[in-house]
Amino acid sequence: MANVVVVGAQWGDEGKGKIVDWLSERADVIARFQGGHNAGHTLVIDGKVYKLHALPSGVVRGGKLSVIGNGVVLDPWHLMNEIATVREQGVEITPETLMIAENTPLILPIHGELDRAREEAASKGTKIGTTGRGIGPAYEDKVGRRSIRVADLADEATLIARVDRALQHHDPLRRGLGIDPVDRDALIAALKAIAPQILPFAAPVWKVLNEKRRAGKRILFEGAQGALLDIDFGTYPFVTSSNVIAGQAATGVGIGPNAIDFVLGIVKAYTTRVGEGPFPTELEDEDGQRLGERGHEFGTTTGRKRRCGWFDACLVRQTCATSGINGISLTKLDVLDGFETLKICVAYDLDGQRLDYLPTAADQQARCVPIYEEMPGWSESTEGARSWAELPANAIKYVRRVEELIQCPVALLSTSPERDDTILVTDPFAD
């Protein structure tokens, strides 16, 4: 059976939630492999809206196993609140339907406090645009070998030792930022209180997934954010704190790279970004405003307005290469309905030099001027189309040109937030 990795191929917010939900109906296991609750997925199922942040998108589908892998950093209090909210919407979540890797690092309240204090202290131009939810500091503790992990909640002596080790690092940092020292006893008490709620979901996820794979089960690997926010290959330093590209799917759950059969990149028919950082095709005119309004471009997690711009083929071609994308799911094509002329960035001008990729150096990224190719738009509606025959000729030409420029075929085409408004070109789960 084929196993599929789904990654965002831009700066996130590409519509992964709908596509993962669409694919999860045919998967047996849905595994989240990186990120934290700073990213969000919005699912629309039979008119009911689910907003997920920590939970894998598959939880809303009965009969599936959802997994939170070790590549995720997990806020246990947020998770339990999210579980309660989803349960109120009629979704059953039990240790039989949700597993958390025992080696998953926890996001503690001190991580959020540090995150926000650093951002407030940063001078203009150096702010990252973090959500302030503690994701970055939690990943720092993981790399620094001072994380408190899910398994540590099971033994009080181990838990206390882990807290003391973490505070040896955090208290000096807090003093430097003018924050009060951590209330050690209160933190330990909070962790002991949440432990009985989290531990029933804990499992050796690496073992479970490898057994599922040998049994021929289909696994859908779900990432958060987008490849342009990858800690190594994104627009550094305006990136997230983890690897987002498809290679992380293997290490983020404890399964070998030979388990990945198809990588599906989710790509908007235009470009958006939340927060700070370079954005060569950003529009600050009526067209940008129109894209934002028609696309309802506000973050699921933060509610922040997204910056909007024309499709950047250079960037998507890069992410297709770094993630080994086999096919893309092109979303929000219907947002482009009614534009008389559309533009696609095909290259950059950097100080008189033509580049077909975005350079690594931040100062060079800031000086890149997009070189556009114009295409005629269409006046007909593509919203809700479920076959190529329902698309205007110019919409098809636009899609085909995108394929040529990014050097990757379209596998799925999405024409509305509704899961069934999807045109299947290539089945990612095909053996």
C-alpha cells in the first residue's frame, strides 16, 4: 500500500487541512510529524467547521488512528482543551483513536513566556513574527537535551529532575529579560496534574507505525506550516523552529524514508504569508486587497491578516525540489475568478542579474525584484468545479503554465473549501 506525505509548499496556509481530510478517508493512519499548535487547519465537513491546531486532521474521521509524532512539540494543556472542544462537536477521541509518541517534547508555560518576552524585546526589523506560543523555545530545549517529554510524566522523580535541569537554563535567561524566576513548585504541580490526562494516549509510535506498515496499512503523514518556513531551507531567520520539508516525515515519527511512496505539495494558486520576512510578489494595491478578501486570508491560529501576492513559480519550484514533491494540489483556484489579467513570477532581478531561484542571503532576498509573465484571466466561476470540463479554458491554461514553471504536475485541483469540490488527476495512494 502507498504511504503519502503532505507538505505545504509555500509559507503555510495553503489549504492542507482540506486536502489531508480528503485523503484521510482512504488512509488507515494519519500521523502529524512536526510543528506545534502555532499552525492551524480548518476543515469543513457537511457544513460543520472544525479548527484544529495540535490534533492531526484525521481525528474527525471515524475508524482512523491519529498520531502525534516525536517531531512535534506539544502543549499538553492546549491539547486537552482542543480535545474537549472537538468532543463537544461530536467527535470521539480515545487512546484507541489518538496516540502520542512517548518521546514527544512538551511545551511548558515558561516557553510561551520566554517567546513573548524575546519578541517584545526585539527591535523593529528583528522581530520574527512568532505567535508567542512557545514553539521555538520548546525546540531549543529539545536540541539542548533539557526537554520534558511525555514519558517523563510517568515518574515523579524523573519529572522533578527534568524540571530542575530545565530551570538551570531558563532562570538566568529570564533574569536577563527582566522576567521573574519560574515558580518551580507550581510548574511541577501543573505537570503532575496534567499527567493522568496525557499518559493514556502515550505509546511507542515508532513501533506502532512500523507494525502498521508491515501489515499493509496506508499511512498519511501530515506536516504543519510550509516549506518556505523550514528552519534550513526557508527564508531564515523568518522561519519556524523545525524542519517542514518532506524528509522530516520519517524522523518525525520514527519510520524509515523507504516508507514514503508519494509526496504531495499543497500550493495556493496565488501566494500568501503571515508575519515578517521577504515576500517578492507581495501586492499592496487593490489586487492584493481583492485576493485577501476573496480568499478570506486570515490565520486559523492567530487571526492575523495574511499578506497576499501573485503566484511565485520560482519559490514553488524550489520547494518541489527540496521536498522531492511528486505532485501538487493546487488550491483556491476560484479566488482568481474575475481577474482580467493574472501574473506569475518566473524569475527575479537581483542588481541586474536574472535569477531563477531565491538566494539564501537575507540582504539579497530583500533586493530581489520579481519578473512577471502575464496571462489572461477568466470571468466565469470555477467555484465548486469537480471536473476539467467545468473549468474555463483560461483557467486550464493557467494551471498548465504553473505545472511547466514549477516542473511538477498537478495531482489534485481544489475549487472551494468543501472537501468534495476537488478534481483528482493523479491518485497519491495508487500503488
